[in-house]
Amino acid sequence: MLGWSLAGATGLLTGPVRRAHAAGTPLKINVTFRSALYSDIFVGLARGFFEAEGLAAELMSSQIANPAVLLVSGTANVITGSPVVLYTVNAQGADMAAIYSPAGVYEAWLAPSTITSPKQLSGSTLGVFALHDLDVIYTHRMMQKQGFSPSQYTLIAAGASMEKVAAVKAGKVKAAPVYPPANFLAVKEGLNEISDTLGLEEQVPSVYIVSAAWAAKNAEAAVAFCRALNRGHAWLLDPANENEAVRIMVEYTKMAPEVAQASYRLFFQRPGAYTRKGEWTQQQFENTATDMVKFRMLDGKPVPYEKVVVSEYREKAAKSG
């Protein structure tokens, strides 16, 4: 089966832990990489929103290939991911569930300066992170929107964002999708941004994932987590907070200030880039599952939608402020 495996995972190496200042219910949050996408977590720590909800939050950055193992081992209570992660690991018997979505997973396609439109990509080799990754779904959707069938282009594994940028520069691939801030940096270096996921009919939601069993035993903490994130989203989406938000992003991600500002304006000023209160749709999940089967990222029938989400914590948080 293509995808992540829960078997035989070792080496739970994590980066430095950032802790909230006050005592409370422990909550260990792992982000796969320090991206502006997770600014609600950073702001929750920096502005005291987790603390105000009675949570002693800890921030970790895992370097392992399969962060889902952190939930299985108890090393983390919350991890970041997407429906691709959930459908893959739950098909193997895991009980993980999405409880909140900060935003759609955002990527932008980069190409050499000679390419100005995706319509120029017929017959091209395109880079993706790996052949079982969300990049595959997004790139097929983008090319389909341009009227291409999968037989009119080739996907190859090209690595993480900066490796994909290098592959485009070297001419190994004609275009590739990358995450912020790699897109901003690459455009400064002369590449063209020819499309992005906000231009698709729908984005795949980025989600905060928990063990369903853990959440059932710690329902108050799960609701408090969602409520703190709601406060963070309201604060981030207020243009009056841009300068302070950029400062916090620089602190937590180590981006250059101008890159952090570009990231802020992407996520918090472009309509539809960030959620209001962690919302997603069932259709977003089920369309992702359909594409996973279609593109041979998942064997057999996907687990039901109800097996990969628990909406009640987000819904209770929205009702309780």
C-alpha cells in the first residue's frame, strides 16, 4: 500500500519545545514545519489564548517522516496534517481524527521565466514531493483545470519545497508546487509563479489531528483547544494586528520580516485562505479520498468520512465563544 506506515516507526526526534507560561492541562502540539499556516498556534502561545483556556501548551517540531506515530506513542496530543494522512493511517487501523482546520493546504506552482501559464505544460515533466503525497492530487487537479489529461504530462518525485525549486532551476522538471515561504523566495530569484491552489475549485483542508480515543477522554481540553484557536483566528484576521502578527511569525518561524509579511497577507488578507472557526466540508474530505483511490495512493475503499473527523469539539467551541 502506498502511503505512510504505522509499523516499525522509530526515532521520535523533535525540535525545541516552546511551553506556555502558566500551569494548566498539558497539551503537546507538534507542527511538521514552522510555517505561517500554523500562525494560530504561534499566536495562541504568544498572546496567551491557550493559557486563558486552561491549557499548558507545548510546541514541538518533529523531524520524522510519519508524525502520526507521535500520537500513537503519546509523544504529542495534536499533530498537523491533511485528509491524505488520515485516510492512509486509518485504513491501517488507526483511530485518528481531524478536529480543526486552520486553512486549506496552500501551494503555488513555480516554473522558469519562459513559462507564464500552466497551459504551456503539455508534455512536461512536473515535480511533486513524492508519488503518494498531496502534491499529486493538487497537480492533477490543476492540470485538469487547464484541460489536460494525465497522459499529457509526467509526475516525478522531486523532494521537499526547496528541492523542487532546485529541480525547476536545473531543468529537471518544468514546474512544481511549493509551500510558502519557498514560493516568495523563488520568485525573488527569477522563477515565475504560474498558479496556486486558491485558483482551484476547492482546496484540501489542512487539519489538526488527534487520537479519537485521547479526545474522548479529554473532551474539555479538545474544546478548549478549538476555542483558543478561534480567538487566534479572529485576532489574525483583524488587519489592525498585522504588524504584531508578523513579529510573532518571525519569532516562531525565523522567516525574514518581509517574507513573514508576504505570508501574513497571503493567509489573512486573501479571501478564503484562512478559516474563521476551523470549518471544513465533508465534500472536501470525500473528494480527497476519491482522488487518493483514483491516483493509486490508497488501496481499496476509503474508510467512511465519520472515521476520519470528529466535529463536535469544534462545534461546541463555536457555540461557547
